[in-house]
Amino acid sequence: MANVKYAVFFATLFVGVPLGYFLSLKYSLAERIVFFLMMFFTVRMEDINFVSREAYRLTSRGFEIGMVDIATIIILLLVIHRKKQYNVHIPPGSYFYFAYFAFSAISIINSSVVLFSMFELWKMVRMYIYFFVVYNYVNDFKKFNDFLKGVAAVTIYIFYEVIKQKYWEGKFQSPGPFPHQNSLVMYTIILGSLMFAYLINKKSIPPFKFTLWLLYFSMSAVIIVSSLSRAGIVLFGISIVIILGLSFFSGVTGKKVWVSMLIIFMSILVFAKAWDSISERFRTAPEASANVRKELAIASLRMAKDKSLGIGLNNFGIKINPPYPYSSHIEMNNPDDEDEQNGLVETIYLMIAAESGWHTLGIFFCFIFYFYFLNLRNYFRYRNTEFHFFSIGMIGGLLAIYLESTLEWVLKQTNNYYQLMLIFAMIAVMSKLENRYAKNKMQLPQNLSLKQQRRVDRQQRLAREASL
């Protein structure tokens, strides 16, 4: 079976990539499909692992490469082909990422298993290539709209998987197509935040299209509730409140008021339907889980204190166990069981500090908050434009997953890591497009109602006719 998987992969690489590239050059639909697949395969991971170590508790368990990388290579070839039309640039924030990568690599000098560190470095390289390609590929608002269609499509797919698991397979907590429900909820918070901001801030939405996007947002809310992630549900609510506040701060309209009331009413219905499961989840959450989190956090602090450069990238799962002393305070369930292992610390921040040092954590903060503040800049520069909703949605969505990352190491998981780099790339794209419009003294697409848009179209048509 493994041999068949490798054969299919290499056939896709050496036949599918050239075929996809030439089809994309000839047909715009093929190009748009490949770009969508770059998004879809961050949800439905189809990959193979070279030198796999699946039995270990690690953030990376092999030299992974998958269909998302195949799609990325095709789009990269298109970017190179069009470099005379659109100059290829190093994306904003890259130097923070390079520094984060470099200091993560330096920590290898303290690694017990260097191979495990190389697994993580390989993942980081893949993530940057993905980020680089998206930034240089999306060069106009038409491709930005393709990105939005991709958001809708992956939401539908995730919703299908969750409903199937919950009602056909009888799972209490649905992970959907993700490795864990925490991965699911963190991924969906971004989708739901973006769709909610779109609904409440975009004026020129025909009724049918509005109904569809309201349905997509409802799906995202059902997905998050179905995960029964306590932190996820609370933080999604916080994101929604932030988006509401920013939306009304940008201007109060009748549409914003009634859309808000409609969504609040729908949310009450969803919570009423799922209340028994939600209350059971909050009521029966094991106290031992919170204790384990604290004990692993203490172990992380010991690691960071003992090794200023960190105990080694992707080596936490090794050094949290004997004969290393960092977990001496953790009581084992069965001291006589030599195969019993402690888990990974439940926060990406302490994991980075433990594995690569406090300085690397500081660089990571610079990296992720660079894009948060770049998005805030976009918020002010895109006011009253058609795409203002994106920056509003990401102010709430990114803050929610940054806060959730104090409780989870999910952002190191492949699915969520790809999504984070995708969102960072789109934030940088928004900045790039705004700068281009400003340089050429052009006005960004305005956020007009249908009536206003028709009036502008009519005026522009009359102006063209008068000039003939």
C-alpha cells in the first residue's frame, strides 16, 4: 500500500505539475482551480511522510510533502512565468520569519535527535514557500475574490465532515477533517470571523448572495459549537463582539443593525439546540486536564531556564520523559510502565521558549504581531472601501487564535500553520494593492450599495459615450 502511495505521489509530481502548469497557462478556470486546491488541501491533508516517526509525540513526524505543495509548485511556476508583468518580491515580514527560522535551527546544537529537528525545519521551509507564492500570485482584487470563494467552499466541506461525524458516526466531539477538534476550531474561527465581517460590512450584496454567505457563516458557527471546545466557543464569541464593535465604529447603518439582530437570533437557536452537549462539556471537564497543563508548563520553564538556546527544535516530546529531569515533578500513572510518555505542553508560546529559547519566542511574537499591526494599518486605509471587511474580520479572528494559542500548540500543526501563512500573505497582499493604487493615484473599489453602484456605472457609461 505504501509503495502505491509513493507511486501516485511521484506520478502527480512529474506528470501532474507540468500538466497543471500548461493547463493553467491556457485556461483561467484551470488556474483558479489550482489556486483553490492550495486552500482545500490545507484542510484535507493528502500527503506522504519520508522517514516517518509516527510513534513519537512530536509537532512534526517526518519529511512531509503533500498535494498542497504540488498545487503550490504549479502556482509558483505561474508566478515565475509572469515575473515581467508582475515583479516578484520578498513578502513583508519575511525577515522576521528568516530570523525565527535561523534561531530555531541554532537550537539543534542541544537536540538529542537531530532528525526530529530537521522534520520541523522542513515544515518551516514549506510554509514560507507557500506564503511567498500566495503573496506574489494574488496581484489584483479579482484573485482576492477567488480567495473568498475558496473560503466558502472549504467551509462547506468542513461542515459536511463535521455533520457526518456527529450524526452518522455518533462522535461527541467532532474533529472534522482535522487531527483534533482544537485544530478544527482554530481553523474555523478565522473562516467564521471573515464571513461575519463580510456579511455585516459589505453593502453591494444581492439578496441571493447574501443568503448564501449567511448560510456559510451559520455553518462555521455550527462547526465550532460541534467541536465542543470550551476555549474555542468563548474566543469565537469574543471575535464576533470585536468585529461588531469595529463595524459600528466605522459607521452605523440600518443594514448592520438588522444583520446583527438576525445573527444574534440565529446564534440563540444554535446554542439552544446544542445546549445540553455544551453544558455537559463545561460541567464534566476533567480537573486532571488542567493539572497536566500546569505541570507541562512548569517543565517548559525548566527547559528554557536550563538551556538558553533551547533544548532542541521538535525535541520536547523526547526530553519531557526520563532520563531527562524536566518532568521529575510529574506523577506517572504507572511508574513501572517504561513505555508511558508525557505529552506536549499545551501552549505554542512555551513550547517555542523551551525548544528554541526565549529570544526565539520574542522573534515569533514580532513575526505574528507584525501582521496584526499591518492588518490594523489596512483597517484605516481601506475604510469605506469594498474590502474593508477583510481587515475587520482579521482583527477579531487573529486575536482569537493568538489568545487560544496560550492554551494550544495547534499553530504548529500543518493544517493551521498553512492557514496562518495564507492569512498573513493576504494581509500583505491587501497592503501591496493599497500601495499600488496610492502610487498610481487611483481610488480603491468603493463599498457602495447596489443603487449607488448602478448610479456610478451609469455616470461612467455616459462619460464614455460623451467622449466618442
